Amino acid sequence: MKKLLLLLIIYLAFISLGLPDSLLGSAWPAMVEGLGVPLDYAGIIAMIVASGTVISSLFSGKLIDRFGVTAVTTSSVGMTALALMGFAYSDHFLFLCLLAIPLGLGAGSVDSALNNYVALHFQAKHMNWLHSFWGVGAAIGPLIMAGYLAKGDSWNSGYQTVAWIQIGLVVILLLSFPLWVKNQKTSASTPESRPSNFLKLLTRVPGLKQALAVFFCYCTIEATFGLWGASFLVFERGFEVDQAARLTSLYYLGITIGRFFSGFLTLHLTNRQLVQLGLGVIALGLVLLFLPFSGTILPGFLLIGLGCAPIFPSLLHETPVNFGEKHSQTIMGMQMASAYMGITLMPFLFGKIASFTGYSFLLGYLGIFLMLIFAMTNLMNRKVKPEKIL
């Protein structure tokens, strides 16, 4: 019973991770005019957030070893809550950039810690359901923002509401503190988790370089579409900003629903098969968005979300299997750091490219990284032992 309660608390923590991830992309078409900055500047904020997450992910093992999963999780959610409340009261781009630093730092350690905990101690279905709860938060965020924009309210109101939700989750985590203290069991940071040993693992562990590349490319797709999908609709397809925000929410809803059902699919399909299935569904969604028909927009957004659904949790769950439990916390941190490097750099890069090409290039940009994932997963599967492939 206590183990189930702890798992439910982890689910709630992942809602808190998802809530802010989708807000910027859905709000940006409404934010940009008031801030008086170029359209591609959304990539700067996203890059700062993700940079903080990369740093905290890399040092997550050391932080967890010193302070424990409970303290790291609670303080991280609290940090994101305060940063989001700052967003709610800021109308200057520079202030938003400064607030993006704690917003990013708050996400990395908790993400790495909870992913490794579930990979070690729960079945694959729980990893998918855990990330489904991330999708719940990511889908709720744009819906909240769209509701305020449809009423004519400022985007600041959407950020304020999400900040209060985060504060509520902090309270729940604090109340659950005794449960965590009695039951937490994670792969503690070992000497191998020191930063000086990252390069040693990278050069000696078969398939690790390809795994890091897959995480980089996958999160490039997920984050770039999440950030610029609404702008693509507004500036290329003529949608209103509130309509675009709702479709962005549909994308995250697809991720949420897909991960819920992926949990059941793990009973019949391997992690490797789920990854390949997800990549194929993303490809179908991109094809639908490429077609010049308004009726294909909604299913296109939904299918891309559904395709993204099983990939990330399936890859994460295989980490202890592919690379061993001894190094799993360190490698989990490295994978999360690589993932957030994709989130850091590639949406920003697309924003710069789109300032010259227009936002219609979004589909081709995503297609390039989709093909890279196909290539890297196949190469990784050949390098790991046959019984440990995805």
C-alpha cells in the first residue's frame, strides 16, 4: 500500500514537470507583441530553461546522494513554482530570461531521479504511465492559457494559475515527506557519477553514444513542435492564437493518451517495438500536416503526440538493462542531459532558420531528425548485447 502511495506521489510530481513545459509555446504568439521582441526570441527563453536542466541533470547523482530524492524533488518543484509566479508578474523579456534559469534548474534533478527510480523498481508499464502524467500537465497548461486568451485576458494570468497549481503540489510533497523517508530506495550516486568519469563511460560503454544521440534527436522533435507548432498554425495556416493554443494542447493530449495505452501495450510489445511504432506514427502525422487541407491539421497534431508517446519512456526503461544498474543513475543523468541539450539548442536553431524560411519548414526540420532517430536506434541495437536490445 505504501509503495502504491509513493508511486502516486511520483505521478503528481510528473504533472508538475509537464505543466510549464508547454506554456511558452502556446502563449508566445500572444506574448511577442507586448514584449516588443522578434518572434524567434521564444527560442532564447527555451534555450535558457533547457540549459539549466542540462546542468542539474548532469549533477543529479551528486545532489540525490547528498540530499535524497525527497528533498531534491520538493525543492525542485518549489523552485519552478516561484519562477512561474515571476513570469506571471513580468512584462519584460530580460526578466523572463532571468526567471528561466531557476525554471530550468528546478526540472533536471527531479526528472533524472524519478526516472531512474521507476526504471529500477517498477515495470515498463509504470514508466509509460508516469510519463502519461507528465502529458497530463503538459496538456493542461495550454488549455489554461487558451481559456484566458479566449476571454481577452493577458497571458500573465495563465502563468499565475499554473504557478498556484505548482504551489499546491509542493504542499502535497511536503505532507508526504515521512512516506518518502521511510520508503525511498534509489540507485545512489557512486564514485562513477563524478563528472570526470562521464567521458570514461562514454568511451567504454557500447551503444551509449548512439543512445545519447537518440535522446538528443527525439527531444528535438518533441520540444521544437511543442514550441513552434502554434506559431506554424498562426503564421502559416491563418489560425487565431487561442485556436492554435488549443491544438497545441491536443498535441500534448496525444502524448498523454498514448502513454496511458502504451502502458498496456508493454504487456504485448517490447520496448524496441514500441519505439519503432512511435516513430512510424510521427511520420504519418507529419505527412498529414504537409497536406494542404485544413481537415488534416487536427489529426496531424494528435498523431504526432501519439507517436511521441512511447518513445521516451521506452528508452528510459531500458537504461538499467542496456548499461547495467551500477551506472544507471549516472547514465540516466547523461541521457537526460543529452535530451535537454536537444531542447536547448534545436528549437532555438529552428527559430533562427524560420526567420529566413518561414514556419512552413517546421515539418521538414522535424523529418530530418526523425530519420536520424531511425538510423541511430538501429546502430545502437547492433552495439548492445542481443538480449539487451530495445
